[in-house]
Amino acid sequence: MSRSNYLIRGDQRCSSKSQPGHSIYRLKAQSQDLINCLPDDCICDIFRSLDKPKDLKSCATVCWRWADLVLSLASELFKTEKSSLVLKGHDLDDTLLVSNVIDISSRNSVRGLHITRSSTGTAAAGGGPDGHLTDKGVCFVIKAFHNLTSVCLLGCQMITDEGIHHISTRCPMLRSLKIQDCSSITVQSLEALMKQAESLRYLTLGHCPQIPSSAIVSFLILMPGLIDVRLQSMDDVLTQSAGSSEVATTAVSPPIAASKISHELRTLFLDNCAAGYLQELLAQIIAHIQLPLLKCLVIRGSSGRSMNHHDLIRLLGPDTREPGPRSIPFLLLLGPDGGDLSVPENIRRTQVGKLCF
């Protein structure tokens, strides 16, 4: 099995092009691949006759059809139980992802998915054109674990809007989503989340250069139930270079409202965002959104020095529940050297400390 598996992957590497969303698995059976001419039930019976779990895992890494069939048998062939799936490594690809997913029998109890793919090191042998983790792999995971409440994707450069679309449509219980260093993600992912992820409450975006600040504000307007938003190293350099007309056709359009929208946001982290990005983001939030429940505001990085104190006051706004100056438990502005930036006198701080990321 392992020899055949290697030959299939080798043939696939030679004939495929490395593109975003490309999968290491074959989508169609080759003409000489007689076993894939059998119906699913027959192939499943063959899989049941295998005694060793590692042989089943090898079968699952041959093609997507076999992966789906082994997955359908996981509850009766595997005994591992987990509440979350955490995978890290520079060689993480679709093959390793599939082999870890099918090993879990308690699929309904898995609530968390955390995938970190570092950019250092070399790709795993047999892991596709460049050993990538692709949208096909994400779709396979979501098919297996449809009760996910938390998803974290770090450094997955080949994950595109298609992968986020699968997450938003097939994870109705999703409450927390973190996407960082995924440069192929665009505003279309935010559109999919707005339409499908009604339970989403926590969103973290880091270094996603194709998502402009205007799309973030529109997302906040159309998702008033968000309570925690964290933006790290955001800068829409790619959208600016693409031209304003292209961005206008793809960006999420906010609804036209005569008055500001009251938002349930409790926590807003703006960490090392570009100065222009930060200024535009805050200006649009001030113009369209009220944050009466905001309890934690953190602005970190050199761009925080460019903040206008009057804008900060307007951002916080009056506390509708208490008269007098606005009081929030945590207001922290950090400069590049870690020192506090000045805060307007009429905004009192009841608690100040440093946060670790």
C-alpha cells in the first residue's frame, strides 16, 4: 500500500501545478486504477479487513474518495476520543491532516480546531507540489467535525476564501475564528461569515493584506453581536495596489443608516496595525458605530501615537448607563518602546496593565 501510495503521489507531483487551493489528492480515478471502479460498499469491506490502523491511515492518504470512505468507518474502526484537534509544524499538509482526522472516533465531541503551519523548514515528502495544506483539507476536516465552536488557522498560505466559506456554512455553532498570516483571504471570507456564521462572537485577523479597513467596519456594522475583535499587523497594501475600483467591487458594503449603530463589542485590540489603516478604521468606526459596552481597548504600536485625543473620546462615546466621564476597566495605549501613551484627562482609567500577546 505504501509503495502504491508513493507512486500515485509522485505522478501527481509531476503533473500538477502549484496553485492556491490545489490538493495533493487525485479528483478522478485514472484509467488503470481498477480498484476505484468498485462501488463504495466493496471498498469499505476491503478496508474493514485491514487489521492495523496504520494501514487504514495509508489508505486514507491515497485519494479523496478513499479518505471519505475511511472517514465513514472511523467510528467503528478507531477508538481515539478528543475534544479538540491541534496540529503544528512546517511540514503540515493535507496528508498529515487527513491521517490525524480519521484517527478520531468521537467526531461529534470535537469542538476546537487549531492549525499552525510555520514557514520554516522543508515540506514533507509526498505532500503535494509544495507540501501545502489546502482548501480541500479544510473541507475534509469540517465534514468530519461539524460541531466546531472554535477554529484557528495560522500560517496557512494556501487556504483561500473557499476554505473559509466551508467553515462558515458547515459550522453553525462557530463562536470563535482566528485567521493569521493567510495572505489569500479576502473580503469574500467576511461576506460568507456575515451570511452564515450567526453564532460568531470572537474574531481575530492578523496580517491579512487583502482585507481593507472599510471591510472590517462593514463587518462590524452587519455583525452587531460580536463581542471581541482583535486585529494584528493589518495593512491593506494589496488592496491599495490593486486599485480603488477593484476594491470597491469586492468590499463589503455597509448599510446606509441615519444614525449610528449600537454595537455589543466589549473588547477591541489593535496591535501593530499600519498608521493609515488604524486612522481610517477608527474614523469609520466613529462615524458609523457606537460602543456603549466597550470594556477593553488596546492600541499598541508606533501608529498609536498618531491618534487624536478627540477621536478617542468620540470612539468611546458616553456611557449610557452612568452619568459623567466614561470609565472602562482597561484602556491601554502602548508605544513602540512599551511605554504608555497619554490619555485624555476626562477619560479616567480604573485599571491599567500590560497585556501579553
